[in-house]
Amino acid sequence: MKKELLERKLIRLCFALLFCFGAVSQGFAQDVIITNVNPEADTVIISNPGMSVIDLSGYQLCLGPGTYVQIGSLTPLSGSLMLNAGANVKLSYTMNDTMDGLSLFRNTNFGSSLPTDLIAYVQWGAGNQARVAQAVTAGRWDNVNNFVSGKVPYSTTEGGSAANWSGCEVNAGAIQIAGTTNTTASICVGEGANDLIAVEFVDSGVLDGENGTYVITDNATNNILGTPASGPFNLEGAPSGVCDIWYMRYTGDIGLDTATNVSDLTGCFDLSNPISVTRSGVNAGAIQIAGTTDTTASICVGEGANDLIAVEFVDSDVLDGESGTYVITDNATNNILGTPASGPFNLEGAPSGVCDIWYMRYTGDIGLDTATNVSDLTGCFDLSNPISVTRSGVNAGALQIAGTTDTTASICVGEGIDDLIAVEFVDSGVLDGENGTYVITDNATNNILGTPASGPFNLEGAPSGVCDIWYMRYTGDIGLDTATNVSDLTGCFDLSNPISITRLSGGACSALSSTDFDSSFSFDVYPNPTKNAISVNYQGAQNIDLDIEIIDVLGKQVFASQVSSKNKTIDVSRLVYGVYFVRITDRLTGRNAIKRVLKN
């Protein structure tokens, strides 16, 4: 019986010892630990190495007497206060940059050295910080004199001693623009040319850290624009502004994959000096014909009506650059025809051809004042898409009566002799247009009397009155086949000045009549019609002194000679086609006679 009682006491004692050992072991168990401290950034990372979720709301961070905060009052920078197994939470907590000691308490027993109360500790910069003795007693630190040194941040996987912590040993060195010692640059972006920035290390031998990459940030916000592994860096697609190119070395996971700003990075990393690049942006946008989405147009120029082309921006919000203007160029050569500040653009004065209307944004002096071709422009500028305008030119030039500068004439019609009017161009070099024809109209009504392809024009069959002879150039269908009046014509055409012909008949022709002469003072002119020469034969019995003149239909003398014989041959080969009058006058008596001659 005594033996059984002894055995039972031994069993109870073993259970008691096991329970006590378990309680002590559990009391020393470290449910969460501090794994990262960055005194310069004032951030702390707490990790859960256990197997269950831990609520950190009641836990306390403490630097020393009176400097503590309940974690539940803090808003995590990342992670959650309900800390899952294997998870981290990042908190903001103000610390001394150079030296300090940080304790993590499960509760508010700040004077306790029990490992169930003080569950994590780290000190840096110097030993003997405020609560290090408590931490050593609790088994959370190895020696009051030991501390973590090196660059921040300080990190560990298990804590408990300075030997288990390490500083950040990374060095990103210094960079400069390749081939120079410059750390700033200015470029033009948006003009379509690659803007390559090449950088180099001042001394690549100092670089340290597991990994490296370049980081491009916005100068004003530190937002991360890109993390290219290497250069050169093409910034053409960026808008205007200033960006910084950095080189970075880092060890471990610093959150680079998800960071949008440099401030989001955590852990062990180092940034070089920045290369600051000022981007002068230019963007001329896109233009279209106002009220449409069209970028081409066809117009008729030279006919005297204004040809206005109005354009608009597809999206004016994208425009960028200090200054702006429109540029009109010849499509074939890119020669600059004009730089109007705004539209609409009147192209009536331009010849036939194709021109392009562009909008341009530019910064600084690009040589626009002296440039004659787009290729002469230099510097920071951007051109929009072109509005291509096809100009169908028409120019009918100016007419005059052949061999003269006259634009009016008077003829006698109805007497049976052809009345030929020959005209010529003042300058045929200015003519423009796909097609050409003459148009004869009634002066009073503008009714179309005929559209002969060429002259000379025989008006003998016309009644008395005034008609106008025009030359017309036209492109496309202008309705000429069906028009009865000039006002019926539509489309692209141009009329020259008119040659106005006054058609006389009956008694009104007396000044031009070839029958108005003395029958006793007669002569013959032959051949009639003639091409090269005429013979004048006086029919009197004796030789007399005569004046012989040839006069055109305008009364202009084109030949004059004095003879003392009955016959005279005159060369008329150089005279233009038409009707002429040969007048002979007796120099002694003043008698005269006139003959009409047709030159063909």
C-alpha cells in the first residue's frame, strides 16, 4: 500500500513538473519579433514567425520611460494589425537616428523583465540604452554593451543579440552623363526624335549590394516612372517637366515590384545621386478641317473667289510648347509658303498644286524667321499632321487684239465681206487650268453666242450691236454644254478680260465703207483675199504722185508709202489675219479711194 501511494505521488510530481516546465517554456515563447528598424525613416517592421494569427492591437512599442505607444493606435504603412502566420506589418514610429533602444511589450507592464511581457528588443548606435537591462534579464538581448551598427535599415530574422542583426551594406555609387562630369541635361520631347540619355559611374568599384537597377522618378513628386535595368534612357515619350535618373543597389525584397513612389520602398537599398533631366515638351496635336474629320480638301484658285480653309484641333488639351503657329508648305518641296498665326486660310492667290497646312508648337528659337524650307528649322518643335489642299488653278490671262494693245474694235457687218477678229494673249505663260476655250457673249445680256476653240473670229453674220470675246480656262465640268448665259456656269473657271466689238451696219458703216470713193479716181487691189502680197493698180491714163496707206479695222495705219507710178506691190505677209483697208490719195488734188482687203 505504501509503495502504491509513493508511486502515485511520484506520478503527480512528474505531472506538476511537466506542467511547470510547459508553463515556463510557454512564458519564454516569442510570439512576434521586431525584424526591421529604420531610425532615419522612422519605420518598424514586426513579423509573426508562429503558426497562428496574432492581434497586435494591445501590444506596446517603447523607447524608454514615458516614450511608449499602443500599436492599436497606429495605422499600418503596410500589412495588418491582425498579423497572420508568416506575415509582416510595417508601422511608423519616431526614433532617434543615431542611437536608441526599442522594446516590444505584450502589455503595459513596462517595468517588467519577464519574457512574457517584454518580448523583443534591439539597440543601435551605442550600448546601455534605457531598457537594455530589462531585455537582458528577459533573455531578449545578449549584453547591455552590444549594439547594432552600420547603415540603416537594421534587419534580422530572429533577434536576441547584436550579432543576429545587421546593418544595410549597399552602395549605389555616383553617376554622371556619359563622357562628361555633368549631372543635369535639357532635352526636347514630343517632336518625334529619340532623346537618349547615357550615364556612367564615376567609380564602379565602390558598388555594393546583391541587386542593382536604375530608377527614374518625377522630380517634383518622387513618383517612380520606370525601373530600367540599363541605359541609355529614351525619354521622348515623356511630357514636359523634370525627371531624375538614379542608380540603386539593394539587398533582399525592398518592395520595388509594387512601389509607386520612392517612399514606398523599404529595406536595404541605396540610391546614387540623381541625373536631373529637364524635358521641354512640344506637342502640336492633330488637326482636321473644321466641322469634319477630313484632312484633305480640293479647291479652285484663280477664279477670283476667296478659298477659305478653316481647321480645328482634334484635342487641344494635348498641345504643349512655349509658342505656336500654323505653317503652310508646298507639298512637293516642303518650301514654307507662309506662317499665319491663325485661320481660316485664304488660298485664292496661290497657283495650282498641292499645299499642306500644319500646326506647329515650339520652344526657343528654331530659326522660323529666316527658314525657307521645313528642313531649315532646328531646335525644339513639333508639327501636327498636315491638312493637304489640292488647288486646281485656273487663269485665263489677258487678251488684246492681235498686233496691238487694243481691247475694242468696230466693224461693219452685213455687207457680205468676212469680218475677222484676231486676238492674242498678253502673256500666255500665266494660263492655268485643264481646259480652255473662247466664249463670245452679248455685251448687254451676257448670253453666250458661241464657244469657238480658237480664232480669228468671223462676226460678219452677226447683227448690229456689241459683243464680247473672252478666253476661258476651266477644270472639270462647269456646265458649258448646256449654259445659255455666263451666269449658268458653275465650278472652277476663269474668264479673261473681254475684247469688245461694236458691230455697225447700214449708214453707220460710212466711215468704213469701201464704196465711198470718187468713181473717176479708181484702182484695183488683188489678189483679194491675199496671203503674202497685194498689187495696187491705178486705173487712170497717166502716172501721178500717190500716197498709199493700209489701215486696220481700228483705224491704225500699218503701212504707208509714196509712189509716182500706176502700180505698186506691197508685202503683207507679216500682217495678222483680218480685214484691212487700202487707201490711195492723189497728192496733187487730195482725191482718195478705199478698198477692203482680207488677209488670210
